Amino acid sequence: MRLVLFLICLLLIPNQLRAQQLAEIDYLPSEDIITNPERGFHVFTEWRPGYPSLTVQQLLAIRDDTRSLVMRNYTLSSWKNAPLTETFLNIVRQDFNAARQAGVKVVLRFRYSTNIGDPDAPLDIIKTHLDQLKPVFEEHYDVIALMDAGFIGAWGEWHSSTNNLTNTASRREVLFKILEVLPEQRFVNVRTPGYKMFIYNNFTALPDEEAYTGTNRSRTGHHNDGFLASSTDLGTYGNVEYEKNYLNQENRFVPMGGETGGVSEGEYYKCDNALQDMAFLRWSHLNRGWYGPTLQSWINDGCMPEVEKKLGYRFVLQNGRYSSEVAPGNLFSFELNLVNEGWASPFNARGFRVVLRSLTDPEQIYEVNPPEDPRLWHTGEPVVLAHQIGIPAGMPEDLYELMLHFPDPEPELYNRPEYAIRTANTGTWESETGFNSLGHVVLVTGDAEGEEYTEGLIFQPEGTSTGLEQAGVSYSHSFSLLQNYPNPFNPSTVIPFELDESMEIRLEVFNILGQRVAIPAEGRFNTGSHFISFSAEGLPAGVYMYRLTAGNNSRTNSMLLLK
């Protein structure tokens, strides 16, 4: 029946709408705090002998509090002179499995000492432990966001070693061993910029041409556990101005994280200086639990919401221009403008795909992977994604929603919405799929005028499923948008939807060019079923899309007006 209606609608779309046109769409930014992967405030957790493993419930509660990162500090005090036990290695495995189920990632650190003067381990023991951890890292690196270098001295911060490891040669051996056992896809962060400079005997920032090449230097980032505590961040900097400028350039390509330090002088921790430093140093993640008085001052002085939003990346869609209809075998014009309003860029590899999803059969999905690298979308720089993309000759004639998807590249996480990037826009996010709706519907029809496509960037079938079933994950639905009735209609119809809770909604109707023609309902609606009447009096016959937006999620359906 739906196929019959589709064929009817092809005949009824007015000729003036059937010409090759580009729809222009503006996107609304959101001020929400976005729970995006590998960015933002992290939650500190630790394991010591006798402590339990992480639980899925514990991590789900953390994620529900808008956190996607968990720092896991392991204290290896029982094995300062002995190999790690299989029991301990299984605890680490259990933690990683719980993180994967809960949809979070882990910032790792290992240490032997939790106080200045407490003994750490000798170099040979550290290397033995890293060799034992290697297969665990290889199996679970998908949920490792990054790793702090750790192991040496008090708190694993590379000072106060009782085994004389606080020298460049020893630090180099430990760092290079970590980089050897940790899969190449992940970064290792060192405690001060000076440590990295001396280890690599290079005092200039990582150059563009070496970024993301897999060299040890390109995989070494930075963490600062004395942030804003003093003029030197508790000795983090030797030459403050030089090393901050170094980090400003370095951190275009490597992660910056850590925690604020206990205040020892001045008011460097205050909002104005904190915001300036986090922006200049391109911070990606920060401990939400320490140092309490500093973090509370940000709440009291009003800058905490900005910190919450801007740590790491924050992609905001601005506007787009897209073909409204295209014939199989012809080119589809795609131009999307966005900006990264966060302080940093994604640091781990992540591509994106442009998706066309059938309105009549949502399991029918076509995708294409443009060549741009989101890691290079630096803060404040405009990003223009402009491509001519081929529609395959065998693509079924249908109406297709245009979507943007930033999945995690690792196979077990690829179809998990919790690991996909959500843009900071209103009404674009699909929480069930991890797709960002671009608010446009494309008509693929043999009657469309256009130009044949002969290049290599072509939409390809994804398959018959979005992959959510294979991932074994269930997702909650806060609302449902149902098919209008009657359909086809003239001139009135009813649009039903259901809400699982009271919420603000907006119901909009668009023509085939993506132009909004009506807002049949807007405001707060109660839990339950709702039936909205819509009159198309004065509108031309043809296909229309109706979209329900609730919070930051939206659903779209099509309907046919006959006259």
C-alpha cells in the first residue's frame, strides 16, 4: 500500500517542485550540556586491594549525570616486587566490560604509591606489569579513551620516586614501554610539558605533518594535576609563557586533561583566568571531583555551564544546502557548514558518514563516508563540507531522510548511540540510532533532472538493519510519532503521537523542498496519546513531511495531499 501511495505522489508533485533545486536549511544551536564521548568532566574512581570492581549500574548512574568519561586509578601496592596476579587482571577486564555495557570510556592510570615517601616499584617490575597488561589493553582498547603515564612515584605523577626513577632516562623507558603495550590507536599523557620535551629532546610543538602518524611523539599528550593552583600550576611549568604557548600548539593534535590543584597562591582559579587557560590550552577533560573549592567557585561565579559545554569538542551545525530530488545515477549536491565551539578537537580517530534513510522503509539505508577528519576541526574554525555525491543507479525510488552520523570506529561500538557524537543543535538528535537529522528529505526519482555522476564518492547500501539488534542493546523511547489518518487526505488530516512523559514538543510540516509550511502544535503536552488536526487548505497537492521534536530528539513521517 505504501508503495502505491508513493507512486501516486510522484505523479502529483507540482512541476515547479520537480526541477533540480537546492533546499537551504538553517539549524538552531542548543545551549544544552551534551554527553558526548571522550570529552567533558570525568568522574574519578579508584581500585585498591580489597576494593570491588566497577558495576554497570554504577557507571550508568555516572552517564545519566551527563558524564561519558570515568577515570580509573589502580593502586598496585601489593605487587611492588612481584608479578600481577590473574585475579587482578580479571578485575581490570571486568571494569572494561562494565564500561562497555554502560556506554562510557575509561581514562587509565596505574600507581604503586599514594603518598610522598611511600615506595614505588623498580623499573623491571614496571615493565613486567606492562607486559602482563598488554593483552588486556589489546582486547579492550575500544573503551580506553587514553592513559596517563603513571607508575612512577607518588600517585603515579612522576615525582617522589623511591627507586630513583625521576630522571629523563627512566621516564623515557616507562613511557616508551607503555606506548609499546598500549594499542597504537590510543594516546599516553605525561604530567608536564617539560617531561615530554626532555624525553624526545625536542622543545618545539608537534608539527602538522607528524600528527596522527603513530610515532611515539605523536601519541604523547599532556595531563596537569595542579591546574590553576598557583602561577606555575604547582610546578607544572618551568617557563610558564613558553610552555603554555608550546601546549597551545601541541594540543591541536594531542589530548589535554587532568584536575585542578589545591590552591597554594593567588586567585588563578577564578573564572576569568580558568576560562582563558582552558581555551588557550585546549582542554578535553577535567576531574569533576577535585579540587572542590575551585570547582565550587566556578558554580558560584557563574562560569561552570560554559566549562561543562566547552571542554573538548562541541560541533554546532549552522546551515546546509542540499538537492531536493535526484535521479538514480545522478549527482546529489551536499553542502553543510558547521563550527566547533568547544575548546579542543576529538583526539581519537573518528570519521563520519552521510546517510540517506528511506521514509517508507527505515531499514533501507544508504551511506557514504566523506574524507574529512573531524580531529582537524579546530576550535572556532569554520568547517565546510561540500561534496557532489553519486546516487547509485540501482537505488529504489523513494523519499529519503538526510542524516549525519559520527560513530565510534571500533566494531563493538559502531552501532552504539552512546558512543556517537551528537551535534549541539535543537531537534536533530536521534537517541535510538545516534544519527543527527539534517532536517531534509530527498526524493529519488527517475523523473528528476540533473547531471550524471562519474566520480568515486557514491552512496552505498548499508544493509537491511541499522545494526542495533546485533549490538544487543535496547533503547528507551520517550515519544512516538504515528502515521497520519486519513492518508492520502484532502484538505484535513489527523497527526497522532504518544508521549511517555510530560514534555515540550513542536510539530512542524514541511514541503518537499524542506520549507516549513505550518506548525500545527507547540508547547508542553502531558503524558499519553495526542491527536492533532492539520488543514492543508491553500497548499498545493504533493508530498509533505511532518516532524515531531521533543527536547533534542525528533521523528519524521511523510503524508500525501490530494486535490
